[in-house]
Amino acid sequence: MSDIAGHLASAIEHDLGQPVFLQGASTGGSVALQLAVDRPDLVRRLVVVSAAYRLGPRGRALQAELARLIRAGEPRQAWAMTAMLPGPLRAPARPLSRLAVGPIVPADPTDVLVTVDAEDAFNVEAGLPRVTAPTLVIGGSNDQFYPQELFQDTAAGVQDGRVHIFPGWGHLRASGSTATSHLTLGFMLAGVPIRPGP
């Protein structure tokens, strides 16, 4: 994960040349958090959505099954398995899920497998105190990948953290909701200094 975050750090340094407001969701949240641990000087404010300092046990099991199916040559089945529908709908909807995921299944799954392996090993609990940027962690209480305690512990572990848990929400809803976007925007704008007019 440090290697992946390192590419992002290089882009920030060379293309922007200054610390950034950084938001990442799901695996992107892991990358953003790794960057804030490795290069705290590059992050002004951080929002981590549907991610934490490590995967929960169920999250690791789901990712392991995803990787197993991809390596077995069943990428559609692998991606269909990640469709996070409510429990009673999962089995009946699986055939439709296989069809629906067709456009997102990559022809070459190498990058997916590298990322899954990186996230499986990802754990920055010990590095959280290095995160100096004000940080907001957003998650849902029914996230399949992260129990809400991991969201809370991530926020508590950084130097200036806070957490918002949406009751009853799962991984995808918390990641893609307009409410999450509004929270993120408000938190980021709070870090922009107000300059007096002319």
C-alpha cells in the first residue's frame, strides 16, 4: 500500500507542489490514509470514507474470496460476489449481478489482484499518530468490510480526528451518498482560510 500511496505522493509533489485536501473512499480511503501516515507534510485535511486503518475480519474474507475467484478464471462471479445487496436479496440476484458487472470486469485483473493483496496486508494502526492533518472518518454501521469500531478507532488514533457513523448504512451507501459528499465538502471548506475582501 505504501508503494501505491507513493505514486500519489509523487503526483502531489510534482504536479501540485503543495499540501492537498485529500478524500478517499473504500480502497481509495486506505491509500489516502497510507499517504497521510507516510507523508503527513503533503496532506492539509483528510476525509476517509468507508475505510479504516485495516480491514475487518469479514472484509478480509470477502477480499480473499474475490481474489480466489479471479485467480480461478471466474472474474464475473468474483465481481458479482461484491454486489452488496441486503442479505435476503443476494442469492436471488446473483445471476443478474453477473450480467450487470460485465462492463466493470477488467480484461487483465493483475492490478486488481495486486491491490487486493496490498489491502489484505494493510494495517497502519501503529502509524496513525503520524497523521497531523485534521481528519474525518465516515462510515456506515452495517459496513460488510469494516465494523464501526474500526472507524471510531481510526479517528481516535490520529492527532486531530473525528468520526461520523451513519446508522444502518452499508459500504456502498456510505461511499456514494450525497450526505457523505456534503459532510466532506463542509469539512474541507472549514480548513480554507477566509480572506478579507478589498
